[in-house]
Amino acid sequence: MTDVNPYAPPQARIDTAPAATPAGTGHTPTILWHLQRTRPWVMMIGIIGFIGAGFMALAAIVMVIVGIAQSGGYARDEEILAMVGLGLGYLLFAALYFVLAAQLVGYGRRIGLATRSGRTDHVEEAIDGQRKFWKTFGIITIVFIGLMLLIFTIALVVAVFAGL
């Protein structure tokens, strides 16, 4: 007799990836149809991401140049530092937008390859491209939430000690 507990929750091994499905089998035409309908939206958001990253990088360059140009004028050092710091912050966001946009466009290209070839390994690559995008987006989100909590905590501590 085995020791099976009928009240225990089911257990699944999720620490290993399933074996690859042989090319040419394992997916339905409906999957390809949905991917094909998704591709234009993925590409549009990716291209808009590139455009947004370009505008942010341009704004960053302008802020840094204006900040440096003000150093010869009547601006205080704090104002110059703030403008250059803001510009560098915009440059960081532009880089993040660029990375995410590149992943989306790569995902869109993989969808195109999958829908043209119909091969299961290409479909799997397309889905993996989506996974990579969401993983990167999730990591960036976690980092920014952590930074916001850190900044909030520092601001709170400074405000408390400034009041003393």
C-alpha cells in the first residue's frame, strides 16, 4: 500500500523545462493565427518605444548641454548639477526604453518567422521572446519599486531629522 494523502495539494515538478516538441508538430493553426494578429501591435509598440527612447535621449543631451552652458552664467552650482543630473536620468530611461523596444521588435520578428514557417521550434522561439520581454520588464519594475522605497525612506528620515 502506498502512502498517498488524498487531502494533500497536488505537486508538480516545475524546475525543469519540458522536452522540446519535434519541429512541425505540437501546435494548432489557431496559435499561429493569434500570433499573427498580435504581431502588428507588438511591432507598433516596439517602434513607438524606439521613437520615445530617441526623444528622451535628445532631451537628455539638451539638458546636459544647457546645464554645462549655465556654468558660465549666473546659475548656481546646485541648478547646474540638477540639470545635468536630470539629463543623465533621462538618458538612463532612454536606455531602458531602448532595451524593452528592442526586445519587443525581436519578439515581433520571431512571430513573423513562426507564422511564415509554421514550425513548432519557431513558435517556441517567439513565445520565448515574449518571456524575455516580460522578465526584463519585471526586473526593471522590481528595481524601480525598490529605488522608490529607498528614496521615500531617505526623504522621511531627512524630514524627521530636519524637524528636530
